[in-house]
Amino acid sequence: MRPLTLRRLLLQCLLLTVLLFFVVVVALKFGAVPVSLYALARDLLRVIFGQSSQISSDYGLIIQNIRLPRIILGIIVGASLSVAGTSFQALLRNPLADPYVLGVSSGAALGAILGLIAEPHLTLAPAFAGLLTPLCAFLGAAATIAAVYFLGRREGQIDSTTLLLGGVITASFLSALIMFLMSIVTSSNTRGMAFWLMGNLSTSFQKSVYWFLAAGFFVASGAIYTTANDLNLLLAGEKEAMHLGVDVRRVRLVVYVAASFLTGLAVSVSGAVGYVGLIVPHIMRFIFGSDHRTLLPTAALGGAIAVVVADTLARTVVAPNEIAVGAVTAIVGAPLFIYLLRRRLA
Amino acid sequence: MSLLLRLAALAAIAAFLFFATPLRAQSASPDSLSAPAFREVVDETGRTVHVPQPVRRIVSLAPSMTETVYALGLQDRLVGDTDYCDYPPDAQTKTKVGGGINPSLEKIASLHPDLVLVTKAFNLPETVHSLEGLGISSYATDPHTVHDIITSTKKVADLLGVPDAGAVVGDEMQHRLDQLQHQLATLPPRQVLFVVWTQPLISVGRSTFIADALLRAGAVSIVDSSQDWPHVSLEEVAHLQPDYLVFADSHSETVPAQVDALATLPAWRILSAVANRRFAVISDAVNRPAPRIVSAIEELAKQLHPEAFVEKPSDAKEKMVKQNFSQSTKPFQDFAFIKQNQPLVTHKTVGECACAL
Amino acid sequence: MSSPAFARNPSESSRLGNEPRLGVEQVSYAYSANPAQAPLFTLEATSFQARPGEIVAILGPNASGKSTLLQIIAGALQPLSGRVLLNGFVVHSLSPRTRAQRIAMVQQESRLLFPARAWEFVLQGRHAHGRSLRFETTDDVLIAKNALTQVGAAELSDRWMDQISGGEKQRVILARALAQQPLLLLLDEPTLHLDIAAQVGLLDALRRLAAENRYTVVIVTHELNLAAEYADQVVLMQRGRCLRVGPPASIYQRELLEQVFQTPLSVEFASNGRPRVTVLSGT
């Protein structure tokens, strides 16, 4: 009998954090513009010690202003999607659930398209012009979250099966709407949309956006983490969980809102990066077990590692061209998922 | 009526409709009741096309083809074009058949065209095959350089029975390009990034006529990709630091705001072209492989190499003398409506973007 | 500690507490699929009391409302009228966490979504004690170990839940309930899938635990003889109505049981004073 202790949890997280650090260093080194490790180390130290203004070299600026923000975005997106995926798998009691199953990504895509259509007719201050698409996407996601919540209720509280059905129907309805809109929107806009729909980390934002994303991630993940133990019990059975002291209604609501919020955040800035939210939880469960007190933080770190690796591949394999990061996660993710599936059944 | 009889009647009606429709598409346009002559040509995609002669009714499925038809003075023969055919303004009054990718075949058929003009880049092979199935011939162009555009125009003119107009237009274009080349001869080309889309960053590949147009304007695209619409890494652009960004936008007034917005992003700000607001805006004629592209090339050249276009007094006088000398000489400014068999007249084309910075 | 046969005499009240711990007062319930329609199912006003150390059997054929009554006692359902009191507190008004510290339910288990070991399973019973997000303390671990030992399943501790037999699983589930350290132990048809030896083993354990730990135990069952042998009190139900409440001797009358169970029987009394029912066939 070896119950989970704080020490073991911290050790596991530390292990993954170290791995993430190495992955980030490698990602910083490789790119369309090659950088030597020495130059990298020197400029990183300058950034850390707040002497960024001293970075004058071409490479330094590229690292600081393009590559590093992109990696940070990848970390936040990967972590958000993995935590959301883990949460939905617990909430819906379904190992096939991923962050998009309840239609949040379709709602975000619809919002983004509507934003793209409206853009020529709006005059915006320069600082906000670049934020229009992610903002519209997030609003679309929020609206979908609310709609699916009301669809998914039974007798006043969320019911797993009803929620899943409501979400799937909403997702396909929204996808149909998106296809309709894309067929009437002018061709240049749809080019940008297609890339976004596949999941793409190349969009750059103002500094404040990254802070906001990080804050949003920690708040929402923190809220989910407080229910980690409850989720363990919920997976043993809903009725049983209530008899064991879980406030099922409250837990369901918190997890649903927080996980959908995480998904909406990620999708708004990067489009729908697939497979991360589905597979990373399973891999972490395979290595560390199903206890959500471990699973949630390790999934977050694992997702960050996965997306940074995928994005590094996406921007180096056919450099200086890029492929969408969603394409890489799909190519790697699908066979990996099949492998995991077969292991489970074996 | 028994069920069997009803089914038989239904089948008969269906068969009648099925066989009647293509006949209607083929059926006599007023002039071709006499034995139609055909000319066999190979279009620019390598297809063999049977073009009925003479070509009286034309449908254009690409804005560039519409512009070419107008440039050749054949607008009276144009019976239909797409929703996107907006230049010249008169083209907007023509019957619309839908988009370039998904035009209404029924609408096209109802116009009884002798020939449909398409381009490989803008239209789909499925459309051409469907039209073939209806007995309608399509001719496709596929220019990859500005020179290709000139030869395409001449070939189309020949096909449509107006080789002389084709020669006039083609030579006009060549003359202006040669003139430009002469003016830019001694100047080093500017390194530019042609921006199709910003997020994600999409530019043009080396085999596109746009890239060639840039060359003719004294610019070199920093993107060297075999894809036509490559997604380019911002890192690479930051490394190469182009002198100018080039935007093609019919709504030129939005571009400065767009660049200001980019300047707020740290990732874009490290491009000196963004930080110093060095960008050129030209009309979207550059996106269309039609005679008007030469105007766009000239526009771009003026913005990138303003020093080459300072008018010396002697040059100006020479120009005026030339213009006054003969009304029938080819116009130095933009050609537009060339009416066949009429003296050539100059018109200032509407909608030209005069936005040199 | 093995349990001697209990005599039905005033000294019983030393085994059982003096004050009633559980009070079911005029509890009724109705369930309709559609608010506009007539109810599909009703439970009519039912009352009984139970003291610490007492075993109560809710007895009746299928669809008699037994499980519904148990859910109401557990606080999972709110009664239409009446209330359930546990040591003076209205059960339904307590938070799920507080309820779980006092009431433990043993029922047919849903399929586990992800595999778990027996000790993990039993540790879940400690969830209600302490903050929601916490790591199990050494006390928790001790209590869980103890619970497994009490049900005689200590050797199952490291086994996977989906790899043990039905009877073993039932014992582990009971251990989890014991780990909650409840006042009230509720069981819904616990003997359903067990063979006779396992059934007897389970009920012997329950009787022993009730005596040692002063649990109030409420068992829903349709097994006439088990109820007769182990229960201190029987609540006889038929079609949503509570027919009678009392010790087995007063409930087990042939005409009454035949009417409820719709089958000819004969009732005898064993040497320990407990009734024994024999089902007659054919005649």
C-alpha cells in the first residue's frame, strides 16, 4: 500500500519540468535561422537578467521576439489542452473524450470566421486590430460553452451522457455553419482560416496577451486541481461518489466551466491543435497512474512538451516554409493512439 | 392509372429531360444555324480545344480573362462573367454566373456561349470537364511570367479573331515594360516581401507571375519557394530583413492601419521595414494575369525607386510633343477601352490606385 | 471475536443503545416521468426507528419501494413529505461531505473506468474526512488497513479490483464503507450475486461489526431467511407501502408473508427464537 504523497508528486513534476526545460532549449536552438548554443546561452542569460536591451545581434532579436514567444505559446496551449482533455475524460466518464468533443473549438472557429468577415467593415485602433480574431474566437467559444451547458442538463444538473450528446450535436451543427460561411467568404480570407483550423502557433501577439493566457491557465487549472480527489471518486461511479462525500453537482459545474475555458483560450490563439488533449492524458495515466492529483500536473507538463516538440518539427522540417502544428500532432498522434488502444484491449 | 403505368410515364419524362437538356445547351445560338466551323487549338494546359468559329458569345470565368477581353475591345461579345469580375466597371453590368470555383453551370449554359475562358490558377478542372459534358468548349491560360501574360493575350486575341488588337495590346505592354527596364537599368533591385496574408504569413513562390512582376518593377522577392502560396517563417523574414513590404490591396487606405497594427507586435517590430513603415501598396491588378498588371508594375516601381521617375524638363517636353503629334499613335498612358476599327482614344482608367508613398 | 447467539430479552438494550439514532418519520415519495402526468411510482408514508448496534432489514418483493426508501435514508433523494433524522439532524439538509462522514452506502458497484487496486479503492472512503484536496495521512492508511482486516480481506489489499471475485469485491466495498467510520451503514441487496457461504459470511461480519463498532445497519433485501436470522427489526414493504414494522417474530406470520410474497410458505421457529421460512411448491 503506497498512497500518494506530496513528495512523490513533486518529484514526478520535477522530472517532467526538467524534460520540458531541455525541450525548450532544443526548440530555441533550431529554427529557420540556425543559432549556436553559445549565442543562445548568452542571449538567454541576458533575457533572464533583464538586460534584453543589450541583445543586438540579429539572432538575439529573432530568439527573443519570435522564437521564445512562440515556444511560450506552445507551452501554454499544450498544457491547457492536456488539462482540459484530462478533465473532460473524467467529467464525461469517457476515455475517448478530447477538449473539442463538446463543440468549443467549432464555436471558436465560427467566432473567428465571423470576425474575419466583419473585419473590413470595422476600424480599430492598431493595438486591437490583431486581437480581433482571437477575441471573436473566444467569444464564440464562450457562447458555445453556455449553450452546451444548457443542452446538457437534466433535472437541473449536468448529466454526462446528455452533455456528451448535446456537445457532439452542437459541434457538428457549428461545423456545418462554418463550411457554409467559408463557401461564401472571399478566397484570400479562407486561406488564412484553413491554416487556423488545423492548429497553428505562428501567430504573434503583444506581450500582454501572453501574460493573460498564462494567468488564465493557472486560474482555471487551479480550479480544476482543487477537485482532483473528487474526480478520482467520480470515476469510480457517480452515485458512489456522492455517497462518499463528493458534491457532484458543484464539481461537475466547476470542471465543465474551467476545462471549457482552457479549451477556449487555447483554441482562440492557436486554432484547433488536435490529439494533444486526447493522447497526453492517456500516456501520463499509463506512466503515472489514474490519480488526478498526479495526472493533472503531469498531463499539463506532458502536453507542453508534446506541443513544443511538434511545433519545432513543424517549423524546421521544411524550413523556411512551415507546416501547421496540427498536422504534425495528427501524423504522430493517430498511430500513437492506435498503439495505446491496442495495449488497452490486450 | 395503375402503378406500372405511372412508373412508365415517370421514366419517360425523366428520359426526355435527360436527353433534352444537353441539346438545349448546344442548340442554335442565333448565328450558328449554318454549319459551324471549328478550329482546333491546344490551350496552355495542354488540352486540345475545339473552338467554334467565329466566336460571338464569350463567358469569362476569371477576372483576368474579363479584363483581357475588354482590353481587346471585345466587350460586346462578353455575355457573362463571375461575381469577382469588377474591372473595368462595365464588367460589373454583365450577367453573373457565380464564383470562379463554383460557377452555375446552368447559368453558363443558358447564355449559349461559343467559348468559355478560364485560367488554371483561378478555376477548377472539374468545371472545364462539366462544361465539356454540356458541349461547351473552354480555353485555359496558365501564365507564370509577365512575358507569358503577353503571349497569352496575343494567343487569346488570335483565337477570338482579333489578332491585330492582340498585337497592339501586347506590344503596348512590352513597350512599357522595356521603358521601365530602361529607367531602372542602373538601379539595384529592392529586397521585398510580397505579403498575401499576415497571420499566418503567406507570400508568393518563385514560379508565379507575381514574382516575375516584382522583378520587372525593380524588386526581388526574398521568398524563394517552389510552392505558389508558401507559408513563410517569420524568423526567416526577420533574418533577411527585406527593404520593403509590398501589399496588393484595392482598399489602399486600410493598409497603413494594418502596418501600424503589426508594429505593435514584438515579433513584427524587429523587421526594419515594419518599424520604419517602409511599405508599398499597389492595386490588386498585380494578382491578375491581365494587361493591367503592367500598371501595377509601374506603380510599384515608382514607389520603390522614386528617384528614377523624377521628370527632367527635357523629358516632359518630349512627352508633350509626342502626345500632340498624333492622336492615332499608341497612348503613353494606360490603355483601356480599345474599340475595334475606331481611332484609338486615351481614357484615364477608373479605379487606379494612386498611392505612392 | 465470534458472536454468540443473541437472546431476545431486555438485556438486548445493553447491546443496543438506548436512544434511537436513526428516525424515519412519515417519509413518502413519488416519481413521475412528467410533472403533468400521474406518478409512476409512489412510496407511502413510512416510519421506523433504529438504535446504535441494531440491524434493520427492509424486506419485500421486487418493486416494493425498498431501494427508494434506502436512497431517502441515505440523503440521496429528498422525500416528498416527512424527514429522516440522524442523531437529530435532518439528513437531506446536510452537505454531501458531512453526510458521508456519518452514512456509508454499500450498493451494486458501477464498472470502474480506470483500473484501481483494492487499497486505493478502500482509501476512497476517507475522502469525506479532511479537506477535499489532500494527501492521505498515516491515520487514513491505518484506518483503511483496519477496515480491510475487519472484513477479512487483508490479503486482497494489492489486488486489482477487476481481477477479484464477486464475493471478494463485495467485501472490499464493505471495507470502503467501514473506512468512512460511519454511524449508519446502508446496504442495498448485498447478497444478490453471492453464493450461500459468502452470504452467510457477509452477514456474520455485519452482525459482529454492528456489535463491536455500534453501527446502525439497514439492509435492503428480499431474502426471507437471512432477514429473519440476522435482523433485530424488520420493515415489511409491498408495492410502496410499509405494512408492518417490528422484530422478526412479529412480522413472520404465514398469512401476511404469503400475501406479500405471493407464494405458499410455512413458518417455523428455531431454537434461538428466530423464525425460519420454508417455501412450499406446487400444493
